[in-house]
Amino acid sequence: MITKIRLLIVDDHLLIRLGLVTIFSDQPDITVVGEASSGRMAAELFAKTRPDVVLLDLKMPGLSGVETIKLLQEQSAAVCVVVLTTLDQEEEIFRALEAGAQGYLLKDMRKEDLVEAIRAVHRGERWIAPLAGARLAERLVRKELSDRELEIVKLLVHGKSNKEIASALSLSEDTIKWHMKNLLEKLGTHDRTQAAVIAIQRGIVKI
Amino acid sequence: MITKIRLLIVDDHLLIRLGLVTIFSDQPDITVVGEASSGRMAAELFAKTRPDVVLLDLKMPGLSGVETIKLLQEQSAAVCVVVLTTLDQEEEIFRALEAGAQGYLLKDMRKEDLVEAIRAVHRGERWIAPLAGARLAERLVRKELSDRELEIVKLLVHGKSNKEIASALSLSEDTIKWHMKNLLEKLGTHDRTQAAVIAIQRGIVKI
DNA sequence: CGTGATATCCCCAAAAATAGGGACAACGCT
DNA sequence: AGCGTTGTCCCTATTTTTGGGGATATCACG
């Protein structure tokens, strides 16, 4: 091993950062060149340390994980990002990959998988945690929501009736009904309450 | 300091365990006597190591945090438990305290607060993270759901209609309507979809 | 130029929300 | 022991909301 993989850790939780540093300090081929607790700090440290790989928590206060990825890409189009998160926000998996993440790890993974993922993305490969991959596969067979439907499902989750949604969006109630019909079908249910629950589960709407 | 505080760490996430161990290894008055990754393992290690304080993640696969607290209390009624978790499951705060937790910490806390909380509960005090405390205060001004209402709201979240709920609980649809009316009022809404969302937010129903 | 997303209108049956009414058992409190 | 409270249950109404159908026009995009 001639040069070590230079790793930047970004997570707002001190505990997680400490755990990660501990894990990687045992690896002969990886060196942690920086720790950031926010997206802005990540951008600063990225410029300063020029890491090979950025290990990034998706769920952060302030700048979100996806926004952070985009910010880093402005600095270097070739930035290699591995996302680290829990699986509770399914929509975020997709958004992160769309934004350019090379790897997707879950916080309850084994140590070996964590370091192997870093090595894999450094080799230019993708590395997606099996459970996250399963969600992606599900996505492929599912329909995307249109922008309008997205607006409506958000209001739905906030307890608005069709009439209230119509008023909020300056549309007729019938139009809302039409969208709602399609929405229910796309979410695989016949019930608006269930649709709201599914939207929350999938991270389509954040609460 | 004559004797160190003997601490048992229970968390299914390796990363969190590593982070915690790192933090406490810097403290002269605290020694980590064991690490468990599940409730069952916690019970075993508790018997073996007899710690002064147990630092316990609420959200674990298998035995839940609350169940683990109860299991530990069977071994020693005086067990001193500090709960460590995120704030997404509000109901769990209350359940954990009810089950006998002495402290409540959030995973994004500063190092100083973490160790101070351990010391506080070891002195016999309670230590509740400010944000968790705020939720508890909210609870006091809110009405509790009855057992029946709890059953109904669970079925509601799973997309059941009043008729389906009636059938599932062997009640008349009218009775369900009556409960639903009270349920909506207690949850502070006039809309069943919103009620489902609120129930999820508060952790009343797990999804 | 076709396709898809958007928007509007009509209609209809089912479901839900709201409003009355009454009944009974369990509970703590005075 | 009597009292009020609470939770449970049931019934009858009416009105509103929802879910589903079809028909049609616009408008942007490739």
C-alpha cells in the first residue's frame, strides 16, 4: 500500500464520529483527514484536506446531506461520497444517489462492511447496503409522483381535506380529486389515511 | 475518587458503542465494564458485571429498550438506567421513564452532558435532556388515549375504515365512530388522516 | 405530432363526520 | 354508601367528504 485512502467524516453526532474514527484508525490503508459536524464545515474541510472519500451522514440539521453532496460537487466534480444513514427515510436513498453518492451504508453495519465500502468506492465501484438496495429495487417497479401530486400529498399529510387542498393550491376541488385518485393508485392504496402513512414511511413527506 | 462508576453500555449499533467507549475511556471516574448489542446480552452482562449504571439504547431489534429495562429490574430492583436515543419516538420517552429509567439522553448531545448525566444518575438524581423534557411537559397538558382508543388508532394508521375496525374489534361501526370522535378530539384534529400522522409523530403507533 | 401532466366539469355511491339520544360498570372521593 | 366521573357501548339521524367513473381542453416537451 503506497498511499493511504484519505477520508473525511461528516456527521452531526459526536458519538458516530468517534465510532467511525475508532474503526478507521485500525485500518492500515485508511487515514481520517478530517471530521465535520455540518455540511458547511464539510465544504471547508474538503477544500483544506482534499480527501479521496467523504463519508457523510444524510440526516443533519442545517444543510441536509443531499445539499452537502451538491456543495462538495461544486468544488470537485469527481468527489467520492459514501452516504451513512439509517433506513427510515427511503426517499433519501434515491436522492443521495441521484445527487452523486457512490456508496450507501447503514449505521448498524458491521465494521468489515464499513471499511470495505470505503475501499470499494475508492476503487471506483459502487457499494450499496443490501437493505438499501432492496428499497431501490422496489422503487423501480413503482411510479414516481408528479410535482403536483407531491404538493398534494404534503398537504394531505398535514390533514387537509380535498376542499382545503383545492383552496391552498387555487384549484377546483374536482381537480384535487383527480390527483388524489392517481396519488392513491401510485401509492398502492385506496385510502387517503394509508396514503399519508405510506408517504411518511417512504420519506416522501417529512414530518 | 475512591471507586469508579461501573458502566454497562447497551446499543445494537457498533458505531455508537465505539463512540461511547471512547468518550468514557477519557473519564477518570467512569469505567466501562461491558458492552451489549441486545437486550438479552445486556441481561447476561448485567448479572456478570453488576454495573452501577446501564446506558441503554431504546431502539433495538429483538427485545426493545423498555422490555430490557424491565428485564434488568427483575435482576435488581435498584438498577440505574440511562436511556440513550433519538427524539423521534416521543411515546418512548414516557414509557422508558415509566419503566424506571433514571436518565434520558439524546444521541446528538455533547460529550460533557453525556458524562455529567451518568454522574448525576449515579448520585441518585434524574437527568432528562432538555428537548425530551419539553416533550414531557407537553404530555402533561394533553389527554391520554384509552386502551380502546389506542387499539383503534393503531388500526386507523394501518388504513382500516371504521367498518373494518369494527369488524376487527367485534364492535358496531357506530361505537367505532364514537371512539373516533373522541380520538380526533384528543389528538387535536378533526381529520382521521391527520390523526394517523399525529399518532406516528408521537410514537403512539409504530410503523 | 403524439404523449403526458395538468386542469376542469359532470355524476354517483360509499364512507366519514357531526349531532342528538340512552345505558351500564368501574373508579375514586367525600 | 352514595356521588360524580370516566370509559364503554349502542341507536338514529343529517351533512360532508371521499373514492371512483367518464369526458374534454390546454400546454409543454421531445
